Amino acid sequence: MPSQARLTDSWMLGRLRVPNRVLLAPLAGIGNWFVRLQAKRYGAGMAVSEMISSHAVHYGNRKTCTEMLRIDVRERDAGPVAIQLFGEDPAIMRSAAAHVARAGADAIDINMGCPVPKVRKTGAGAALLADPDRAVAVARAAVQGAVGDAGRLPVTVKLRCGLRPGERSGLALAQRLVREAGVDAIALHPRSADVHHKGTPQYELAAMLAQSLPAPVILTGGLDSAARVREAFASTGVAAVMLARGALGNPWLFDELLRERQLPPTRGEVLSELEWTIGRAVEHLGEPRAARYLRKFYPWYVERLALPPAAARQLQAALQAAEGIGQARRLLDPLRAPLARDTLAAAI
């Protein structure tokens, strides 16, 4: 049945109350604390971390435990945060989940959908779709380990619908994960692992799972516009949606869905948000590392600056070649002149 809830309604994830139904999905290599904080500044009800190795957590890898597991007080004040773990060993997953609970996460997500070969060849990610008994054991171990000061943290699992097009093994596994392992919700990306992000998601599979699963279903995949999010949420009856690639450099999508924003961001808003991102990257990594790290961020914001194609390409190339943060900022400074929206096209 179509969902009767509104995106702005709160809901329960285990014992955790989530203030609305629009979440930031885990973004591999991207979803650190300040990316999560950005989504929450624009209204996201909860944000999930980038994918983190359970082995690295268990063995105390310094970078993993100090950078990837960082939960900043500002994002905690803005709402709940979930940490996503991946791995194939139940004992190590139990240990990692316990560490994450002690680190102060509000929830734990287990990745059983990553299609990347280097993850699958370890037996983790989407490879667990082909080994449902191990998948259940890994999830059960996470549930057992996810105990913090206030009790057990909610545990969710992110799944694909199957390994290959046409398969539905993920739907059967979802039932076992809830009924046998005790997970609190399933996040479903209704594309097969083999197609990665290509093709149209099969939202009807999310609707089938939402009708049959005795736990909330969270929908992700292909939700790159407010209209598409609203249509998919209403037609599938899922409990919540997760924005992923559609939110990259576009936190205004949360604003549009949750606060009734109607206009796209102005050039000034885009530049201000990019400057905020640059500042947080420097805070997180220091200038030399931030300068390199931000090269993946620049294309998302340049795309929204409403520049002529040739000017956009030139700016993008210059930002990618910038040797430091100061040089990148100098490239952006000429664009900061205040312009009324209706005269922007003529001005450039």
C-alpha cells in the first residue's frame, strides 16, 4: 500500500527516534563527519558514515579509529549518526560493533550491498548475498556487539536486491536478517550488484519488501530529485528514504524535501557552501591533505554555479590543478560578486 506517512514525520528505528524520514546514505570515501553535518544542517533526519572496515576497527588501525570513526559534537547536536561497517567475519564484526557503540554512535549499519570487486573478493559487501548463512551470522554478531551505555544500538543492513539482474536473493535475505539475526531495519537499493548504479531501480521490489517485512524498510538508489523522492516514497510504502549520489554537493535537496524550498540555490549560496566545505576539510585533514581530498568535491559545486560550459570546464580544470587551498580560493574569488538571480545569465 502507498505510504500514508509524510517525509517530515518522525519514526522509530528500534529504540531510536529519528526526527524525519529523509536520511543521508553511506557514501564510500566521502561520508565523513562534516559531510554528515552538512546534510543535517539542511534537515537530514539521520546520516550514515562512509563504509568502514570491521577488521580495521577491531585491530585498532589509527587512521580508521581517529578519522573515519570521528563523530563531531556539532553533528551529534544536529541529530543521530549511524556508522556503517563492512566485513565477513562474525567475531570481528561483533568486536567492531562494540567499539563503535563505545565511540558514541546512535546506530550501526552493516554493508551487504557494496558491488566493488575489491570488497566482494574478501567475502564482504554484496558477496554476502551469495552466502546467506554467513550474512545472518555477521548481522547477529553486530546486534550482539552493539551495546552502549544506554542499551543496545539499533542495527540496520544495507542490501542490493540480488547479485545479477532479475535476482531477488536480497529480499529473502532481508527476511532472515530481521527474523533470525534481529536487525532493526533494512535499507534496500533495488538494483542488482552487477549493474552498480546503472539502469532504473526496481522500486516495486521495495514495495514488496515493505509490505512483507516485520521491520522498517529504507529506500535508496536513484533518488536524485525531490519529485522522484516523493513519488518513490509514496508509491512504495517504505518507512524512510536515503539520499546518496543525488545529494553530492546538493544539500539543498534536503531543504526542498523537508522545508519546502522551491528555488535552486543562488550562485552566492553555492559558493558559501563550498567555502564551508573547504573550511571543514582543512579542519579535518589539515591543508595539504584537504587540498587533494577536495578535488573530488569541486565538480559537484561547479556544476551548480550556472556558468557557461566553457567557463565551467576552465574553472574545473584550474581547481583540479590547484596546488593548495589558497590557490583554489583565489580561483573562486572572482565569482563572489553579488548578483541578482534574474541578471545572472546576462552577467556571465
